[in-house]
Amino acid sequence: MGCAKCNQLTERAKEAVKELGIEADVIKVQDIRTITEYGVLMTPALVVGGVVKVAGKVPKLEEIKQWIK
């Protein structure tokens, strides 16, 4: 769960929140049970508002910003 891509996605999500100037919690979930409850089979994955937006890749910063808006 501590893979390089997972760390990269976490940092990119934090950067997106910062650039948008909004308050949001960016939480890196490492519990496999929680991850599978979202139906995620490949990491990294990004969940926004309870909805899986991407799994298995690190999206571009602009894509993340659109999902967060």
C-alpha cells in the first residue's frame, strides 16, 4: 500500500486542493478492507465525495481539480 504511485497520487490530490483554495481532507487509506469496500481492485485510486473517480493510475493535476470542484 505504500507504493510510489499511491504516494504520488496523494501528493497530487493535496496540490489540487491547495491550488483550488478549498478546505478538504486528503486521506491516504491503506486498509485493504476499506479499499475493497469501494470496489477498487487496482491502486492507486482516488475517491471524491464517496465516489471512485479513478483506479489503477495517477491522473493529471487538472483532472483531479475537475473532480474536486
